[in-house]
Amino acid sequence: RWTASGGSAFALNMYKCLTASIGFIIMCLIRGFSNMDMASADVFTANNIGYLLLSSTLGIIVGDLLWLEALRLIGAKHVIVIDSIKPFAAAILGRIFLQENLRPPAWGGMFLTVLGVGVVSWEEQSKSSQSKEDAEDECDDTNAVQIESDRIDNDADDIGTTQISSQTTDDNVSIPDDKSKRYWRGYTCAIINVLADSFGSLLTKQHGVGMTTWTINLLRFGFAGIILLLVSIAMRLHGCYRSSRIDGHSQHTKNENKEDTESTLHIDQSCNTLATPAQQQHLRPLWYQLPSLKLKGWLQITGGVALVTFLCPAFEKFALFQITLALAISLSSIGPLYGLLLEVPFKGKRPTIWGCLGACLAIAGVVILSVFGY
């Protein structure tokens, strides 16, 4: 629903963080901000709070932005491959900074878990890509028929086709270089995201001792939500400033007038003062704006936030202090297995052989990790 309404990933992240923070505040008031056996003065030091805010910056703000950029540049399949090294990065960080030593069988279990989750995720992305390619092929076939019909009706189109083909061939010369640069940037973003997320989890475990899981998540998601909200407000004010400046000019060239009109429409939407309701209905929200949704849509999205951004981090941060860092991150990465199971009742799709094989490998790895990973 969010994508269909034109909402951006930035706006969704902001809404998720701020909405979940409300739930974390309520739970902190009910359950307390710190554990009963520790004094608040020893828990809420400037050092601990500062490092938790740093973990929020690394894991939520920087990490999410880099992850989304990597998805845009290299696609989900390649990001899945890089994400598979996260448990091993966490194991190395845990050994260096927390003196958490995994036994050899635990490393084998972690490898099986990562391999199984990777197989399931790769299979899901392959099916999704195949569906898109089939749709594109059908569209291309339709376009080819239309182009051939136009060519028969007008022989002059042959000349235009030849010119277009020549221009396309010239343009394609630089495609390999551009693709190589895009992949380098995408893999760099994905690797930095893995390191930032792992290091953020390490900081949380080091400096969140004595705090409840609700307090830790309130600090992390609340801080990220405030930062994103401030960026959104700053961009809105900037849009209003530009709108007032454009309104002050009275004489432009014809081309400048056209460009300024298009810019003003977008800026008006940011300001919400000059654009008419009819204009606002046809304009997509800017990347820092929340989309316009009906009540049912907001309720559905809020329900998803309650599960994914409220409950999941609450359980995850609680588990982080009960088991090793590597085991906690490994177990938090098995989400695609649940997606595989939910496809049957909700989409009516049966899992493939590769999907079942990946699930079996991941489950075997989890069992080994649960036995030898402490």
C-alpha cells in the first residue's frame, strides 16, 4: 500500500520509527526504564546513552539508507549474498570485544543457517524476477507488433528505426563501464551496511546493560525518528522558501516559465499553501513527505509497524543479552523461512524443491547453533 500511494522509503522509515517509539514509551512507563537490580544512575550514564545513539545512527539511519541504495544499484539477489556474511562479522566482533568464543560445531551451524536462508531468499527473488521478465516479454511482443505495423504503413519509419538503432548501439558502448561502477558502489554500500549493522548490535550489547528492552529500543528508534523528522521539516521549510522566491519573479522566458511551473507544483505540495486540492490529488508526495492514505490503509500499515518495528526489535534486543551476539544475529536472519511458509495459506503457492532444501539446511543450522552456540 505504501508503494502504491507513492510513499518513499525515507518517509516509511520515519513513520515506522516515530510510531514504534510511542509504543516503547508506553511500555517503559508500565515496565520501567531499567532492571530492578541495578541503580538508574549506574545505567543511564552519558557514555552508555551516547553509544546507544551511535548504534542507532549506524544500524537504523546509515544502515537502512545504504541497504536501500544497494538494493537500487545491484538488486536483491546480490544484496542477499552480502547479507549472508553478517553472522560471521558478528561472531568476529563478539570474539574480539565481548570474549564470546564459539565452539567449532557452532561455526558449522551458522554456516548451514546462512546457506539455507540464502537458498530460500535466492529462490524467492528468482521467482519474482522471472514473473517480471515474463510480463516485460509480453509487453515487448505487443510493442513489436505495433512497431511492425507502423513500419508497413509508413516506409519512412525505416530511416528513423535505423537512426535509433545506430544511436542505441553508440550509447551501449558505455554500458559495461557504467554497470561496473554501479556494481562497485552497490557492493560497497552493502558491505558497509553489514559492518554498520553488526557494530551497532555490538554497541547495544556493550552499553545497554541494565536497561529494559523497551528502553533500548526507545533510545534507538526514537533518536532515529527524530533525526528523520527534522530532515523532513527542514526540506519542507526549504520548499516553502523556494516557493516564495519563485512567486516573487514576474518575468521569465518561455522555457523557464514551464520549468518554474513544474517546480512550483512540487514545491506547493511541500508547502501545502498554494497548490489547489485538484493539483495535490494528481501529485505524488515528495521523498520526505508522508503519502495520502485512507484510514484503512493507515491501520494496515500501523499493524505491520506494530509487528515488525515494535515487537520484533523488542524480542530481538532481549535475546541479544541472553545469547551470544553471533547466535542472536543468525537467528534474526531466518525471516525468509517464515515467508516461505506463509506463501501457502496467503498466496496459494507451494514451495519449490530448492526452497524446501534451503529451509531444511537453515533449520539444521539453527538446531546446531542452539546446542553449541552458547
